[in-house]
Amino acid sequence: MLAVWGKGDQIFGPAGAQAFARDTGRAEVHLLEGGHFLLESALDEVADLMLDFLGRTIGE
């Protein structure tokens, strides 16, 4: 599981992403500079993380 989260998200705070890691035991968490609408402020970085994650995990 990949969780890409805005450090400054006031709706779903970083603790939510960390909960995924705790609950699944295999989540990859990235906390980026930004808020709730992270794709508006960090689209390229999020897309790169997603493509990298998919490239490493598809077919597992």
C-alpha cells in the first residue's frame, strides 16, 4: 500500500497515513509538503512516487 500525504492536511492529518503503516505492516508512507489538496501543489512528486511504487509492486 502506498500512502502519499500532505504534512499540513488539516482534514486527514499525517497520523492517518501512519495508521495505514501500523495497520497493514507493509504500507509505504510519504509525507510531503502540502495540505489536503496535495495533487494541486505536488502533482509531479506524487506521480513519480506512484509510478515508482507500481513499478516495484505490480506482479508481487
